[in-house]
Amino acid sequence: MIASLPPVRGKLMQDASLAPYTWFRVGGPADWLFLPADEEDLSSFLKTLDPAIPVTVLGVGSNVIVRDGGIEGVVIRLMGKYWGAVEPEGGLTLSARPGALDLAVAKAAARAGITGLEFLSGIPGSLGGATRTNAGCYGRELRDVLVNLEGYLRDGTHVSYRGPGREGSAPEAGFSYRHTDLPDDLIVTKLTLEGTGTGAPDKILEEIEGLQSRRAETQPIKEKTSGSTFANPDPPGTPDQRSAWKLIDAAGCRGLKVGGAQVSPKHCNFLINTGDATAADLEALGELVRARVLETQGVQLRWEVRRIGRTA
């Protein structure tokens, strides 16, 4: 039991349910949920928080399963007007806070006449989560557009990293397929992204709308779901082994159910909560899919969805 926590200017709530903050709508409570007012509020809190208290960061909850037992310590949620800010900085660059939705970043770039960030519109969730997994789609990844990022470590120390191949005195952030080598305790607070060129805003927005329509046709975006459940095999194998969804389909898992959790019949690299799923249902279904793919296809799938917290 946490005896006391530092004073804050944002919101601090005890035994706060986390299910409403995840796209799956499952999961137990946080011992404490902290919604920082701004970067200064976050930094001050981290510097004075007892080092023994665990800290977990949660954004929009698009790519996470919070287990039914909840999360120990403090959950920090970086959402809201301040944490969702996106600002063009001139030329082909713009800055964004980690709570900015990926779609919002793509549209902000479009309105500024910047091309090359349209792919972000196909990534569900917020920019902070995309950074943690080097998220990507349509042949591009976050590492392709990242100039630099800033954040705080668990003890409140401010740090910065430059994007892969970028110039600067800060250390280079290590990115690979659906993975980054950033410190586990890093809380990202600001990113600078760069596009590839300029164009007419209405034309760029039209392209984004087309990508959104394509996504709606192929993915169960109206369900209680997340982003892709498993990463594609890396390095890729034979043509039939290069896509996680093809492996799952070949293993006969399309539509497979465990409790209230189901493999989406529309796109079988998505799990969905059909209405009464628990986090345990979703995780068990994911492990069943992995086992069947390994048994029938000889490939060990790697979770892309984060699974955090205590089992019930």
C-alpha cells in the first residue's frame, strides 16, 4: 500500500479502473492513476516519487492488454489537450506530444502542406505508443521520419535522442522492426518529425481519407480491438510466412474463440472483445493462436500488443 504521493497540479486518482482507457475495454484498476498537467508537473512528480514505487505509462491504450488484476504502483496517462499538441515548426518538420493521435499528426502535417507522414494515419493509437514499437504501415515506419525525441527517466532526469541517421550530439535511438532500444523507464514527452516534401493540403488530406477507407474495409476498426496482435516474422521466411495474418489463417484460427475473446473473422491478426471478454480471455486466445501457428506452420509469433499488470 502506498502511504503518500507527491503533490501534483494534474489529477491523481486511487484504485482507478483502467478498462475505459484501453481499446479492448478490459483490465483491472491502477493503484494510482496520474494525469499530469504538463511536462513540469510530470518532471516534478518523478523527481520526488519514492524510487521503490513502480511507474507504468499508458497513452490511448490502443496496443495494450491490461491484465485483470490491475497495475501496481502509479500509472501515468499522457492524454488531453497539452499532451496531444501538434505544431508545425517550419519547413518539413513538426513537433508533437506523445498523446497526439497518429491520425491527428498525419492530418496536421497535411494541413501544413507536408508530405511523407500520411502513413501515420493507418496506425491506431497515439504517437507515444508508436514510438515504443517503431510502429509503421504502408511500407514506412516511425524511424523513417523521426528527427529527435525528448523525455524523462524514472528519476526525473531529462534526456534526448536523435533519430536514426540524423545529425546531432544526442545519442542515436536504436530502432528495428517493431522494436526500439530506448530505456525501459523512458517517458517520451516530445518528438520532432520530418516529412519528405510539400504538396497541396487538400490533395494530401484526400490521400489520408483514402488510406482510412482502405483500413476500414480490411480491419475490424469498429470492434473493441487493438492494433495488430502479432508482429510479422522478422527476418521474413517464405512468401507464405511473411505475414502474421497468413500464418494465423493457415493454422485455422480465423474466428477462434476463448470466452468472450475472438480472432477477428475480418482480419485474423486482430483479437476482438465480443462484449464480455476478460483480459485473461484475450491473452489465453493469443497464446493459443501462437501455439497452433508454431505447431502447424513452424513459426513462433511475437506479441506486438503489450500485456501489462497483474493476473487476477
